[in-house]
Amino acid sequence: MHRVDLPADLRRDLDFAADAARRAGARVLALRASGRWRDDVLADVGDQAADGFLQGLVQGRYPDDGILSEETADTRARLERSRVWIIDPLDGTREYSAQRPDWAVHVALAIDGRCALGAVALPARGCLIRGVALPGLERAELEGEGELVAGDAACDRPPRIAVSRSHTPGWMARFAATLGAERVHAGSVGHKVGMLLLGEADVYAHERGLKEWDTCAPETVARALGWTVSRLRGEEHRYNRPDPRNDELVVCRPAWRERVLAALATSGALGA
């Protein structure tokens, strides 16, 4: 893994995020391998185990920071903090409980409403992507096999769209046809964004049902690699808001941004 020079405090935070995501992922992977639970019970056990572990790590290391997690009751206390850890302990519970590899663990730090750094662990694939998205310090690192693909990397073939394997909206077929794109099915927001960064897909678009914990870590690592991330009409995301709904997400190569946004508009995604 390529190590880069970062300010000491930023490297400390990035190492913490990666270590936390890696260790939480190893725990839930071991729970699944034990065979003690199945189906929805396994999903609940994995979610709670990862959340409790991550909550303890963050509160122990950064007691003055805020926390927003899918599996813990939210409070307004985080709104008063500049630094907020945004966590999805187990993104893709359906895939996790079905013994599939397409699930993830998200650990990200937002500073003053912007994604700053984070990690997306893909435990069943044995890899983790960590990154810093702060202006002027953008960079990403991969643990495990494979090679990261930068947003400005050359691509001379039709795009591949990462789409949900369990619920594909009607506009997606029109969107893919407009782009002349192939659809690649998988679960988990973090895993689908990881597919882009690992060269397995090129575009990801989602229009409903997401929360900040679904998008913060994936957005961070994508931006760290120079990919463009926005809402469906091109607006930027904000984090640590009173309502953590963050329905819309588009990730693609910067050179394709206008083409992708135009295709979303004509496909009906904006009115879905």
C-alpha cells in the first residue's frame, strides 16, 4: 500500500478510521462464519455487534466528537460539534446474511458539514479503501488485492452502471440506454462505489432511501480518488444535518459528469 505524507493529526484520524472499519468488518465476518445465526437474526446480530464495537472505539478515542450511526438513537448533540463521525456498521445486511460478498463497513469523519476522511471496508473481499477528501490533500489508499482507479483514468469503452441487485427503479433502464451502458448488479452503497474505484464499474446513481451513513464514507473515498460526487441535479452534499436523509447520490468520472446528469434528467430519475 502506498503511504503518503499527511499532517500528523490527519494521518492519525485516517489510520483510526481504517483500523476501526477493518476490525469491525473482521468481527462481523467471524460472526457469519460461526454458523450460529441465519437470515434476519444474523443481520441483526452483525449490525449490533459492529455498532457497539465502533461506538466504543470512537467514544474512547474522540470523546469530544459527535457520532451519527445507523444503529444508535440519534441526538441533537452532534449538531453542536464541528467534527462528527458518521458510521454505517453493516451496509448491505441482506447480502451479509445471504452469505454474499457485496456488503461493507463505513467509518467517516465529517468536519463542518463536509466529508473529510474515511474508510470503506469490504471484509468478504479482503480489502479496504481509505481516503482523505479535504481540498488540496485528496488521496486514497488500498489495503488488499487490486488496484485503485482514479477518476481521470482513461476509459475507451461504454460505461458500466453499478445498480442494486434487489430493487431497480423503472428509470434505470432508460438511464442505461441513454448512456449505452451495461448494468452490473450488486448490493450495498459502499460496495457499489468500491466497484467503481476498483475498476469494476464506472457510474453509480441512486435517487431514494439513503441516509448520511450510507453515503459519507463512500463519497469520501471516491472524492479522494478524484471521482465526482453529487446529487442528481449536480448539487453538493452536506453532512451532519438535523435530518440525515441524503436520498440522492451520483458517482462518476468528472469527464462524464454533464453527460450523466443529462441522462438522469431525461430518464425520469428526477421525478421518481
